[in-house]
Amino acid sequence: MTRYFIFLSYKGTAYYGWQLQPGRRTVQGVLAGALGTVLSRPTAVTGAGRTDTGVHASFFCAHFDAVRDDLGSDSQLIYNLNSILPDDIAVSRIVKVRSDASARFDALSRTYRYCISRVKDPFAADTSWLLFWPLDLQGLNEASAILLRHNDFTSFSRLHGGNRTNICRVTKAEWHEEGSMTVFTVSADRFLRNMVRAIVGTLIPVGRGVLDPQGFEEIITGRNRGLAGQSAPAHGLSLTAIEYPAELFI
């Protein structure tokens, strides 16, 4: 058997997240079904992580095993896959990797982007959170920089989420404006379930001047989910990048 990484993007609006769930339509289930069809045998896929219901990915990676060893050079396979996949899932590449490579455990970092729209936009309704409140970008960036000084993010973890550890190393946390959008970009070696949405939901009061950066840091050091704000809506969140060691690829 030969192992491959498959790179794809998807709009998560119509799915109950990435991970397989009985009786639910998930990205993993749809992709595995399409691969099984084009390869003429049941094919399991393992994703880089699990995105929640309604969360999107402009960049995602999964791995699968196949009998054939030439899939990475078969452009017809990608065409066939995209022909049977729904319009909200698109495969871009299939690459041969080491037999022990894992799309999940070998990821060095992941990057998420959260979009907040300041004006009503029908074309962004499924991919951004509509907020009319003005937000202080300087205050948001000052508070976000505090994330890089800490590594225990229990305050932003889902209660009873089953995490073995709440330790993460955040390497980037920045806000900027793109036209009518206010965008938060965050990178880390790993993320807890619901972590980015909980961070955004807690930072919004900072942007509104209701909470100061010191208060935000106290929420982090309090290590209690009850101290943090409500999670921001799922549809504003997208996974945008995953970094892997070069030596995985053949």
C-alpha cells in the first residue's frame, strides 16, 4: 500500500464538520465516498484535524492508503474526484508521502482566519460574522499579542472536550482590516476544540472598550472556561494553512 496526502478546500455550511458522525453529513464522509468510487474500493481518510459544524477550510489535508503507487501523477484522478464531489468541496493535489506520514500528527503548525463583516454583504453571509459595532484595532492587537506569552489555554477550551493537554504554542495572533472586513489571523502548533472561536468571542469586548488587555490576560491565567466570553459563530472561521516537514514528501 502507498500513502498519500490529499489537499482540499471546502465550505462547511452544509456539513456537521469534518469528522465522521453516524447519520450526519460530514466532509470526511463525503470525501471517503468519492475516493472509494474513483479507486473502486473502500478508502478511509484521516484528516489533519476536525473542524466544527459550519467551519470552513480554504486549505485542508488528509491522508489515505491506496494499492496504486502512481496517484500523485494522475491528473485524471483529481478531475474525476472533483466531478463527483459536491460544489462545496474541491481537491487540489494528491502527493505521495512516507508510509508512516500522518496528516494529523505530523503537522507543525496550523493557521486560522476569523472574518468579521462591518456591513451586510449577501456574498459574505456564510463566511463572516456580521457585527455593526466599531472595533478598536489597536486594542485588539495589544490583547492578542498576550496570547504569545502563554501556553495554557484552558480558558478557551471546550468543557469536557476530552483534551489530553490544554498546552499550545501560539506563534501569531493579529488583527487587520480588509475593506469592510476585520480579520483575525492566528497560528499555533496545535489548537484545542473551539479555541479560536472562544478567543474571538473574548476579544470582542476588548475591541469595544469593555475589557482591557490586562483583563484579557487575567482570563487566560485564570484557566477557567467560565471566565471567557461566548464563542464567536462558527461560520466566520476558516482553516487557511497547515505546515508539514518537507521530509514527509516523496
